[in-house]
Amino acid sequence: MEYRLNNNGLMDILRGWNRFLKRRVHLIACGGTAMTLLGVKASTKDAGFLVPDLKEHGYLAKQLSAMGYKQVTFAGWKRDGEDFRFDLFRGKHIHTTELLTSPLEKGRHSILMAFSYLYIGILNDYDLISSKLMRGTRVDFEDCIALAEAHRAEIDVGRLVCHFDEMVSYDVAEDRLKPHMDHFLMLLQEKGLYDG
């Protein structure tokens, strides 16, 4: 059975990281990790965070190496014997998707927890949904519907469409990605979350 990381397990690991750090590091949860920390999903397979400040990213990478983590993919870090990976994305890129602005800018994230050195925020709904829709797997669509349902009162669908359209306009795969929003809007209508 595949190992899943829940909210409590993830926070325990991050507390351990904080005890090891000697400088401030900002982590902004994205993808399934953000959904898990928001309580929209029960667990996540891997933990994904943006580290928007490049110097902080470099510092954290050195500290993770000292804690026994190894870089196993471009963004992924894993420790021997553990079943999950931490994806630590540099700057404002999640996988191959580039956000329009830094997630550290005002209104681009919400704070979850601030330890003595480790600051943990959650990416805003518009960037979170748009970045998952650009990835476009079945699970991404399911996650986006769950978030839209949980934050129904806070999400302006018109603003979301404009935000997504602007993000995809900078992507080389714009023509392939644009229909993802149409499919998402159809799913929202089926759930009674959007009347078109």
C-alpha cells in the first residue's frame, strides 16, 4: 500500500527541520500539500513547497543534506528509509508552471505556522487551482473541485478564469492547456458550484 503523509505527520517533520535551522526559511505549500494543510484532503503522497527566496532555498538544501536527505529529482529530496519525498520548488515555479508573481507578495499566500526559523504559508486559491489545472491530471481536477467546494464563498470564478488565462498565456503549451479551464467549469456546473 502506498504511504500517505497526513497533516500531523507533515507538521512533525517540519518541526524537526526547524530545530535544525539557524536562519529564517519561508516555505509556501502548493499542490496536494496545500490541500492537505487546508484540510481539503486527508493526506498527500509527497510534500510540495515553494521556496521563493533563492538564498533561502540554497541554505535549506545544505541543511537537508546535513540531515541525511538526498536530492533524488530536480526538486525532490528524500531520506533513506522514508516513503515520501519533499519537492522544494525554487522561486515562483511549480514543476514547469511559473506563477505570475512571487508567493511572498502580499495576498499571494496565507500563513499557517511560524516556528522560530521555519515559516509555513499556503499558496492562494487562484494560484493553487490554476497551477493544478495546468498540470491537468484526474487527481488535479478532483482536488480543484474539492477546494472550490470548500472555499465556495471566497472564490470568484470570473477572477479565477482571468488568472488562469493570464498564466497559460506565458506557457509554450497554451493551446493544449486552455481547454483545462473549460473542463473545470463544466465540472463545477455539474456539482452546482457555478451557473455559467
